Amino acid sequence: MAVVVIQDKCISCGACVAVCPFGAIEMQDNDKAFITEACTACGACIETCPVSTIVREEEEKTVAMDKKEYKGVWVFIEQAEGHIRGVSHELLGEGRKLADAMGQELAGVLIGNQVESLTKDVFASGADKIYLVEGAEYSHYSTDGFTTALADLITTYKPSVILMGATNDGRDLGPRVACRIGTGLTADCTNLDIDAETGLVAWTRPAFGGNIMATILCPEHRPQMGTIRPKVFKRPVQDFNRTGEIVRVASKVKAEDIRTKFIELLQVSAASCNLEEAEVIVSGGRGMCKLENFQLIEDLAEVLGGTVGASRAAVDAGWKPALHQVGQTGKTVGPKIYIACGISGAIQHIAGMSSSDIIIAINKDADAPIFKVADYGIVGDVTEVLPVMIAEFKKIRQA
């Protein structure tokens, strides 16, 4: 990290020149200190400066920032084809808790083309205010257009906290906006809280391949930003009697500002892998033993109208694509019913599905950790149990 001199604070004392072990500091014609390329960022000059005018580059960016100006919790509202995505409702519910704990308001940021009709759903999920940006250039998500719009809103209205879904769009937009406005971003969070000592948002996310959970604070920059995985929080019960303020903001983005061009939306069959929205998930693990046995998982999911999931072990074995992986290094899910077949229950997997309403575990090891979180358990060989379950559910459907 580079060391810089805040020129308008330098008193021209020369103390830094004398202490630099590499001769990397010179006095300019205006008698202000200047750090040359010979600097190794050792920090000797920082400790010596009597007026704290020499700082590391990241600290310089925060000198002019008055963090007291930044207030409020924002949720970026993802929408497509006239519908708000589930993760946005989940974040509005959790954002409501954060805003209440901080004594601040909760706002939704809705960017799109002719999307004002969606505002009633945003208010119903807990928002006090909505920042609405509409225009034909927002008909489909684009990095350039949405980054400019959101960054402009942040610069103008100065929120303290911004929550975004860790979705394809959120993972693209979040870091781009954070870089544009000069703040940090905690990605793929699985929990949020308020740090009791500092009052800052405590962002919790998996680290080191999911082996530990790290809690991250952002004390020096604003806004505090993070992307949160879908389904880690429950969707709030909506109250359609709620109303609030709509702040309409004129779009500053022109079509020529967007460097990509939307050609066509290709609809792929996502029914078999749309884990975040599934109400029933049947997952297989190492206990399925071989690829051919995964057909039993497919058959049970089909008869239940559910979606197929997999543990990391099953994905690593090549039995299912990574798109189906459930867990800290995969997708976090919260279906009404989760059936774990041949999954031992490693903590990384449990963290990705423990919020399911009902968990059913099938494993021949009676001491498998999965039974500790399961609501119902079957001790037995999955290759023997699953055919029986499939046959019984088919009878029920035919009845």
C-alpha cells in the first residue's frame, strides 16, 4: 500500500526527509513534501510527521469522508419480467431488523423500465422509502447502466448500509459499485448482525474454502456493502397496508453509455437446478456410491415435483455438475422439504441447508451427523430405501 502526503496539510517541517532511510522524500518548489518512487512504504515518515499529514493511500481516501453523513439501510431490489426476485424480499426482511437496531430507515432501490407497479411489494416487505429509477435503458440488466445509476444514488443520498443478493446480477454489480465509490464489499454473506461494541454491521461469510466463518467489519468506509446468499433468511410476511415515500430519480444513463447490447434472452430448462426457489429438494451424497445410483435421486425428485441437489463429495466425484451443489461452497437453500440421501452431514453442507422447514435424512450410519439436524431419519441403505419411497409416492399421486 503506497504512502502519500496530504499536500494541503503539510507544514514543510522537513522531518520526514530526515527520517526516510531510502531518501525517497523530497521537498518541492512549494516547500511541500513529496514521496518519490523510491519509497518502500516502510512507514518511518508516518510515525515522524508531527501533524499526521503522511498517510497510507487507503487512509487518504477516508480523510474527507464524514461518516456521520451516511444514514439508512438500502436493499437493491432485483427484478425480472415484472417480478421481484425472492432474495430481495428476504433482504428487506433482514434489512428491517438492521434498520430498527440502528434507529434508521429502510429503503429499497428499484431500477428498471416501467417498474413502479412493484413498489407496493417493496413497501409490503418492510421498506420505508423507495428510490425509483426508470428508463428504457434499464429494460434488461447491464453492468454499465446499473452501476452508473446505483453509484449516482449513493453519492447523492449517502446510505450507511447496502444489501444485495449474491446472485449473478448482484455478484456482478456489487464489486463494480464498491470500486466506483471507493468502499469495501463483503461477498457471499450467510449472516448479518450489529456489532455491539462499534455499532457497525457484522458481515459473516465462509472463508478458507468454507472451513471457518469470518466476521468482517467496515469501520473506515461508507457505505458498508455486502452481498448475501439467497435463502439464508426467511422471507418476511408481507403487509400490504404499509405505504411509504417514493423518491423518483431521473436517469442519467444514455443508451450509448452501455457498452453491451442485449440481443436475445435464451430460456434454458432450469427446473432441475433452480435450487434457491425450490420447495422440495432431494440431494445425494457420497453414500450414493456411484453415478448410476443418482437416477434414484432424479426419480424421487420427479415424483415429488422437486429439484435435485448434491453434496460437494458427489460433485467432486463427477456425479452432478457444480450447479447442483448445496453447502457453503455451493448454494444455500431453504425449501419446505429437504431430503438428504447418503449425506453424512459435514458442517459445510449443513450450513447450506439447515434453514429448510423439514429435513429428512437417509443414511446407513446411525451415528451420521446429519441425523442431529434432521426432523425425520431413516437408517438404511439408500439404494434399498429410495425405490420403496418412489413406489409409495407414485401410488399416492395416482390415487
